[in-house]
Amino acid sequence: MQYNSTIKSIQIANPAVKADNLQAGAEIIVPFSYDVVDTNINYTYKILQTDVSGLTARYPFLEVFTSGASVLGRDLIGLRLGIGETKVFYAASHHSLEWITSVVMMKFVEDYCDAYANGTTLSGFDIRKLFTQVSIYIVPMVNPDGIELVLNGLSPSNPNYDNLIKYNNGSTDFSKNWEANNNGVDLNHNYNASWEEAKAASAELGITSPGPTRWGGDYPFSEPETKGVSSYVDTSNFALVLAYHSQGEVIFYNYLNIDVANAVTIGNKLSEVSGYALERIDNIGQFAGFKDWFIKEFTRPGYTVEVGKGTNPLPISQFDKIYKDNLPLLLTAADEAINL
Ligand SMILES: [Zn+2]
């Protein structure tokens, strides 16, 4: 066909249109035959927006939500896969240098939609079945402003222009070190879970003000990104959460010594399918992150998954291995949540 499309993909994108009721002049969506999510490019917020439009056009059953906005007013876009009663929440890119995790989430969304639409399996999971059992809520880019600084640099129109250079030790190059948001706050040190202790630990490293990494802000939830995500999670009754970071090929499962039923059992399964190690964190200075707050608040399983190996930002050339390791992990986490 002219658009290199298929009848099947046109039917999926236009569920109301049947072969016998297509009227002349009716507007239909004709998807291109290639994939929406390009896993071989620097993944900016703009690309995320384009991919979300492309995926929702192609797969009308894919729901979009927002979990707040960034400092600069970018929507924290979320995608919901499935209609099941059990709800899980996956978040990626709290840290800007770790944007490869956004690509993992978006490719997962595309593959999941494709498997659902076509009635196929993914990593051995029956996606049509999982779709009716679990709702997977995904916020693929918690820190879009930070990623903008890393990938596109500091815009002269940034309202925090002068401060950001100051926070970055006088440099306009944010591409190799910037983990924080547009206020110089490390979002994964801004949650209300041992926030004071994490702040004291950062102070021991000489970090006492906004900067590229590890500054937890003036108070917990001082930032719109953490406020937005935590408010959304607070009212949504999630059985389990995953927070995606890079790097280390490791899964962290604990907050302090809070005993969460099934956290180790499920953690071991996630470890087994991904090949990542399951580990504890015992250094209190490393808390105040999203999964810590979730465990503290709900006493339910929450995991930080550190993908890939090397120095952040990981090169996109690692994507294929990272995705292969994490696809079964993402599916297993949803499947395990059913029985919680
Ligand atoms: Zn991180």
C-alpha cells in the first residue's frame, strides 16, 4: 500500500471502522509499518511527546494521564497499559543522565501494545490475559527539564539561566554530570523518607546547596516533580512500584529495616529473570528516593532497578542488552503483583 501499512494495523488503530461501514470521505488513521519508538537516538522530551502521540494513534486502548508537571511546566506524561484491578507503577528518569531508562519504558509500552493488539506473547507472557488482570501505570520521564539540560543544553530563555550555571560550577556543559532538575535539586533525594539523614550525608560530601547531584532541596517534596508523582501514587493504591535508574545491573529492595511481605521473594524472581543482583542498601544517606518513600508509606514492595554498566550517561548502544534483561523483569513484576 501507499503508506507501507497493513490492513491489520489499520484495523487496530480504527476500532470503530469495519470493512462494511467505511464511508467515502471518512478519516482513518493509517499507521506506518515501522516501529514508533526509535531506540537508537538521544531521547528528548519532544521525542517522548511525539512517540506518545504516535502510539496512542496506533493503539487507541493506550491511555494517557499526567502525574503533575516539571519546574518549567512540562507535563509528567504517564501511560496506562491494561484494565486490570491490580495496579502497579513504573517510573523512570528521576535522574537526567539516566535517560536511557525512558527509552526502556517507551519500548516496553510499544511492545506491550503490539502484543495485546495482535494476541501474541511477550517473553512467554500472555499479554491479552495480563492486560485484563493488571493495570501498569508508567511515567517514563520524571525529570524532563534535567534531560533537556543534558541532551539539548542550557537554553538562553531558561528562567533559571544564571543560577543553573552557578549550580553547575560555572560551566554551561550539563551533558556529563547533571542529574538534578531545573532547580538543581536531585529528585531522588527529595522524597520524605530519611530526608534529613540523606541531607546530612550529602553535606559530609560537601553538598550543601543546589547542584548537579545529591542536593535534596530545602524540604521534602519541595519540587513539583516529586510532589506530582507522590500525590498521584498516594491516591492510586498501587500494589508494587519500580523505579528505573542507571547503572550497576542491580536491584535494591529495602528501605531501612521495614519488613515488606513478599519483597525478597519477588525481588529474587526479578533478579532471576534479569540476571541482575538483588541487594540491600544499609547506608541511610542513600535513601530519600521514590521507592523508599513508597515502602515507608505503604509497606508494599518497591524496587530500584539500576540498568546497564559503566559511567552515566550510558551510551544508547547498550540499549539492546538492557532491554533484553529488563523486558522479563517488567512483565514479571506486573504478574507477581496479581497475587499480592
Ligand atoms: Zn539514578
